[in-house]
Amino acid sequence: MGVKQAEAAGQYLKDVKFTNVFSSDLQRAKQTAAIIMRSNNHSPGITIICDPRLRERSFGIAEGKPVNSMKEMAKAAGQQCPHFTPPGGETQDQVRSRAKEFIRSLCQRMASEHLACSGPESTDGPPPSACEGDACPPCSSATNSCNHPADGALHLAAHALVVSHGTYMRNVVKHFVEDLDCALPHSLKMSQMFSACPNTGMCRFILTLERNREVAPSAECVFINRKDHLASLREDE
């Protein structure tokens, strides 16, 4: 099912132009990124940069065990599962620190590669896309009403696809919301913002950088946990 979901994501994003692609260096993420880019019509030969900072949270002695096993460990320790750190595992703060460092370096890299020769000073966060020509009319990210793959990514200087893992991406979202005071669509509830992302679910954030200034980017959420591309798979079940 995972391969089919990645293929569906690739088909959904096939007409989106990416200027950069980043992936966790874990095998399933690398495969997902490769499958998505294999279907892409506008980014031939782009290099997928594998970064260990995009790895999933390490769960220590709970690594590879059923979720119920970790829940039992958390209960025995008198803690709730989402906040529990198994022996030898990473804390949520450690994962978030990795996420913040990756976003900082992503912004630096894309600014140096693209902003020097372009007009707009925006770059996409995980995972973004671009709209070519007249393929998609302007959409309002505030209403989150457009389901086109390039929704919210018109006229940006650079567009990055970032492929990572569920717990890690939730920490990226928390960084955008809590550290960067991310602007949210009016219809989006905070519970949805921090909900678990489905496998190959898509989020889009627009990061705006100030040229030649070492300041944190401003962030805007266009959509969170989009799964339109999985509809055909559900119909086949």
C-alpha cells in the first residue's frame, strides 16, 4: 500500500515544478521521494538531498515494536504516550531542535540558490509546489478552498518538496506555529493543525525571507494533511 500511496502522490504532483527536493535518509522516505519525482514532468534530473536531520524520532527500546507496547511503557511510567520518551529514545524537544535546524539551513540554502536572481522573496516549506502558467487560477489560502495541487504556490521564487515522517513533521508544524507565529487558514482548527498526518499526506507552508537579513522567516499555512490523491485508492478497496 505504501508504494501505491507514493505513486498516487507522484501523479497528483506531476505537473508541479520543484526547485529543490529533500528527504530523510531512511529507506522508506527516500523511496517515496524517488517515486514522486519519477512522475514529475517539470523537474527532470533534480538531485534528491538526503538529510539525517529529517529522520523520524528515535524511539529507543520501543523502536520497531507495536504502538500498544509503547503505550504500556508510558502507562507504567505514569505518562501519556505522546509525551513519553522510551529509554534510549529522543525527546520531543530534541526532535523539534532538529526540525528547527533543518528549516534554518533549508532557508539559507534556497535563498543563496534562488533569491539572488529572482524577484519574489518567498520559498516553500514542506511539502510545497508551484503552478505553471495558467494551469491554476489564484486561490485564497485563507479559505483553503482550492484543491489544485499547486494551490497557494503561485509566483514563488523557489519550491521545495520535503519528505519525512509523521512525528517529525508534527514537530515542524509546531515550530512554524509556535516559534514563527504561522498565519493559519481561517477555517482550520488547532486540533487539525496538530493531528496525525496520513501516510503521504501533504502540507504546504509558504516561508517569506527578508533579503540580506539574518531574521527568521515569516510563515503561512496554505493547507494541512491534504489527502485528495488517496481518493482513488480508497475507491479501489
